[in-house]
Amino acid sequence: MKLGIIGLAGAGKTTFFNALTQKGVGKQPSKDPNLGIVTVPDSRLAFLEQLYSSKKLVPATIEFVDIAGANTKSLLSSIREVDALIHIVRCFAEENSCVADIEAINIELVFSDLDIVERRIIKTTKEVKANKALVKELDLLNKLKSVLEEGKLLKSITDQLPKEESNMIQGFNLLTLKPVIYVANISLENTANNSSCVQEITTIAKEENSLVLDICAQIEEEIANLPADERGLFLEDLGITQSGLSRLISESYRILGLISFLTAGEKEVRAWTIKEGTSAKEAAGKIHSDIERGFIRAETVDYEALKKARNYNEAKKQGIVRLEGKDYTVKDGDVINFRFNV
């Protein structure tokens, strides 16, 4: 999974990025985006590591791209390949308008997409003379151009598009189509402004079918700088049950429709991220194409059931280890041993 961090200068993007990645990058505007990889917290892995006496533990990871400084055209191009956008919005200052801040960034995304669409129209117009199959693509591009010229996000029309156009549009990597999680960057003191700002962002998010998290980036950075064994106590003192990072990861999985299945053995325990609804055979391909090609069956047990049995052989005796075929839909927390032959 790859997530892009956007927001106005001074919104707290880099503070938030540092809290997530612990990279400690500078907060001055940069010509290049900041990149960082974060492991996905998953308590299930530690239990499986102990159960199987595994030599290695490999959690899932998320790559974050921080658009440092102003969201210029060159910087925005660096997040076209991300799966979702994390939009940091200032909620810690009384003088700013959350709505205006969001609109300012959205219009930059619109202009960026419009530039891409217009260039693609020019290219497709030349090619359609020799390839009539491109007529439908050209019609769709002109439709998208009209929407963007009105200053609207393209996600506002996706539910109105025919299936063929909906499939076609996914290959364009347009920013205003991407799922968005708004992070209301709150202060611990200015509670009145926090409340009104979060409410305004929530209203916008509902209209866009986006998600909202209220997080204090400054506190998250302080937490990240503490020794690991002190973070829990710090959160407890603040009355916070879960770190912002954990909440963000959870919401990122939800908005993208992602789940994790697990593999375990003496060699390693690993979490694999897949789309909800993925078949057993497709999940096997996530590990290696040979496993998918030679798929025979998936020896599967639910993590919670395995934990309760406390032993894989005991789980087998209890009949909770199942043999699933290639069309089985993998569930979150499935512990799978793939049988294959190539």
C-alpha cells in the first residue's frame, strides 16, 4: 500500500510524516517528496512467531509519500501512483477556515488532473484517426474535462459512469478519483476550534464518501520519539487508547477494502495485504506466481480459532483446519498453508 500526504504549507504534513516514519526530515519546503516505509502493527504475528518458533517475522508495510512544501505540479506528479491520499487540514488555529483550506488543495488537484486530461486528449485525438477503438476513450476524456473545468472532483461523477467507462478511468491515475482520508490536525488546547473544524471536515467528507480522523500531529511526533516501552504509558496519561498511526492504518485498510492473511512456519511468519474478496488462488499469487500456477488447495485456519486451540495439531484434531479450493474467498486473519505443484 502506498499513501500520499497532502495539505497546505504549515498544515503539519511533515510533522505528521516524521511521527509516522520516525525519519526526522526537515520542515523546510523541498523540491523532492519525502519517502518513508512504516510497518503495519499486527499483534497476531507475535503469537504465531512464538507458536511456530519462527526465525523471522515479516509484517506488512505501507509506503508514505510526503509532498513537502507547496503542492506544485512536479510534486503532485509524484503521488499519481499512490492508492489513497492523506489530506492534513489545520484545526489548531482560530484564524484559518478548514473549508477554505480543503478547497485550496482540491482546486490544485483539479488543475493537475485537468492538465493530464487535456494532454491526453491532444494525444488521443491524433491517434484516433488510425485507431477508431479510441473514440470511446476520447469521449470519456472530454466528459472528464468538462467536469474538471467546473472545478469539481472526478469522484463526484464516478457512480454515474457506465461500467466500461468506470473501468477505463481507473487507468488514468487521476488525483481527484483517489480515496481520501482527512486528518484534522488538532491542538490539545484549542478545543472549541478543534470541535467546529472537525465537524466542518466531517460534513465535506460525507459528501465525498471520504473518512475523517482527528489527530494531534505534534503529540504523535512526541510519541514516536519515546522509547517503545514508554509509549503506552504516555498514551494512557493523555487518555488516548490508540495511536494516530494505528488509527490511520486501520482506516486506510478500510477505505481501500484491504485485509491481511497470514502465513506461518519455522522459517518465517508473514502478513500479506490483499483486496477483500480475493480468491485463495489469487492470494497464492501474492506470495509467488508459481504457487498460484500450481495451486492445489489452501490449508486454512482462522487466527482466533488457532489461538484458542494454542497448537496447530490440536486445531486439526478439533476439525477447525479446513481444506479450501481455488475459489475460496480469503478472510482477514486466515492463516494459510498453500499446497501446490509445479
